[in-house]
Amino acid sequence: MSIRLRLALWFSVVMAIGLTVFGAGVLWLHTRWAAAQFDTELENLGVAVSRVMQEELGESGNLLRAVHETQESVDVADRVTAIMDADGHPIAGHWHGFDPTGVFPPHDGMPPPTATTTIVQRGKPWRLVQRLEQSKVGAYTIVIAGPLDRIEAQRALLSRVLVVAGSIIILATAGVSWWVASSVLRPVSIMAGNATAISAKSLEWRLNAPSSTDELGQLARAFNDLLARLGAASRTQRQFMADASHELRTPVSVIQTATEVTLHQPTRSEADYREALTIIGEQISRLGRIVQDMFVLARADADGYQVPMRRLYVDEVVAEAVRASTVVATAKGLDVGSNIQPDVALDGDDGLLHRMITNLLDNAVQHTPPGGSINVVLDANPTSVTITVADTGPGIPDMDRDRVFDRFVRLDPARSAASGSGLGLPIARWIAEQHHGTLTLAPSPHGCVFVVQLPLRSPAPSPGRPLEYTQAASRTRR
């Protein structure tokens, strides 16, 4: 069943149950109140008869005469008024269709002062009130009775009114519920139609969200936000594929060109072959680094990179990375200095940490001109360790400080051929995050200052968290 049908049925059932309980309560209260009012009326009539009887006894002093005088004075339509002697035998009365035969058996002793009962005669209920009176001439009983058929008729009429009115109300409730549910769910139907029309090629579409702040408006806005994120992810994926293809195409083109040039002539010297093979080897090494970096990031995105944590001395890892980078930096005419605090232990993976420091140092070596310097500082406090890699290169504009951590980003297109694949800094930041730390680019008037902060104790071993991929508008590192 549709939601609108279920809502209509649900409200109708709830209304039916509510009306049933309400009608039963009304009938019960009507019966109680009508019976109480009828009993009060009979009791008041009995009091009136008793007062007249006492006045007549006071005047005549004779019970029989007083009874007959009272009966002549009091006669109410549809009400039984009778007086019985002490033995329970009727003396006189107005019965109005009531049959006293067998109703008043002889008393075995004194009857109660008052008694109220209901008697059914020929299918007709009667309400009967008896009052025991005492006088100087002896005891007597006043009998007052009245038919309950009017109360039963009123109850039957009220029951029919409640049934008819309840049925009308239930039908009206079902109709109004259907209309309200249709009106409320109409935006959902529209959004469902819009969502059905959205495909992988139309992720820019958005639902026609209602402007209200109710739950449907919140749902539509949340779905539009989801579409925006999916669209951004799709664009990012396509851009990543395009960037990866571009990065892989360059070394492949160089290898292909070197091979074709070498094989174009029927004969070549050994030096020509060595030169061609050297070029091919360099490009294959570059391809290997790009593929390896892409593999690491792909595993990170798939949450499939498990980072084993163990206790290690991070100062030794940093010192080893500095020693390895010093060879390349010295050949380029750069001065590498370090200030490493000894015996700094933390929980981490030595291979990933070594790669993070190496990526930062490679970035500094690539973008620091000859004659410049690179400085590495490791400082620890009781809770964390800070690793700083600073260089005297051209620096990074403030508007590009966040973009340097995007994949395949180079801020200097003219140096793209020699500036790596643009994956070193994203991998370095991912490694820092996997160790529950951060990697940031600190403000500096000259050059670049990359700051890594790592906790000395890991909160808990956890699987690798994927590194988000963000593509900047231009391809850069610096």
C-alpha cells in the first residue's frame, strides 16, 4: 500500500477507536445520569406523598381515611403512587399500568426504611422506590414507581446518533487524511521523479526542494547536498584519471621517442645506445615512482592500507632521511642542516615516517635554487613531537598554501618535467594523519616551512583512513 493509503487507514482506525471509546463513555454517562435524575424525581415525589400523608393523618387521625385523601390529592401521570399497610398489602394507589401482583410479598419483619429496585413487566422496565413511614396510628409504606421506557428510548436514539455521526466523522477523516497525505507527500513524488531522471551524466541536476523548513525541506536539501558531493566526487575521479593519464603519458612518450630515434637508423654506436638506454631507464624509474605513489593513494582511498604501529625512535628515522637527501642536495649545491633532539620515541611505522620525511626533503631539494639551504628540526615535548623542514626557495603564495597538498598539483608549470608527479606532499600529509598527526605549511617570509606534529602515544591502532583527493584548477607543485 502507498504511504497516503496507509496514513488514511491509520487515521481512520485511530478515529474509529477514539469515537468508539467516546460513544461508549457518552452512553455510560447518559445512563448513569438519567437513572440518577429519574431516581431523584421518584424520591421527590415520595417526599411529597409523605408530606401530604402526614398532614391528612394530623387532621383525621385515621390511616385509611388519610390514605384515600392522599390518593385523591396526589395523582401524577405515568407515575405509580400507592400506600401499603404494615403487612405489605396495598391499601390504595394509582397504578397506571403497573401490576402489583406478586411484587410486594408479605414482610417477614420490618422492611428497610427505603428500597429502590428495577422490575421488568411484560418487557417494560419500571423503577420502584419504597419508603417506610411511622405514625401514631401505625406503620405504612409509600410506593413510587415510573416506567424506564423513555430513558431506554433516549439511549437508543443517542446510540443511533453516535453511530451515524461516528460513521460520517470516520469517512470525513479518511477523506481529509487522504487529501492531507497527498498534499504533504506531493513534494516527495516530485522529488522521486526528479531523482529517477538523474544519471551519471546529469549529476548537476538538483531536486526541486520545497522552501519550507520542515522535514521534507530538510530531506530535499540533504539529498541535494548528497548530489553535490557525488558530483564533486565524480568530477574529481574524472580529473584524477585525466591527471594520472597525463603524468604517465609524459615518460611513456619520452621512452617511445628515444626508442624510435635509436632504431630509426640501421646502425648506431655504443654511445648512442647507452644514451638511449639511460634515458629509457630514467623514465622507467619515474614511471615506477608514479605508479607506486598512485598505488599507495589508491589503497588509502579504498581504506585498505593497514598501518602497523610499534614503538620506535623517530630521531633515527629523521636522521637517516636527512643523510640520504644530503647526497642529492650537495650535488645541487645546497646546504643541509639539522637539529635533531635525540632519544625521541613514539608509536608509528618507520617505513611510512621515513617516506614522509623523504618526500618533504625531496620537495625542498627540487624547489630550492643552487646556493640555498635546507634545515630540519626535530623537537619533542611531553605530549608530542614537531618536525620542521624549512628551505630558502621561492616560497608559496598565500592563495596556494592549501593547494600544495592536492594531488598532481604543481605551482610552476615550466618546471613540471623535473618536479616529480605532484603526489609527494599528499602522501606525506596522509602519512601524518595515519599517525594521528598533522602536516601544515607554516607562514614564512622566505621559502617554505612544512611542520609535522605527531603525538608521542597513538590513541589506538586503526586501519588506514583514505586520503581525500582534491583537484586544483592548475597543475603545480611550485
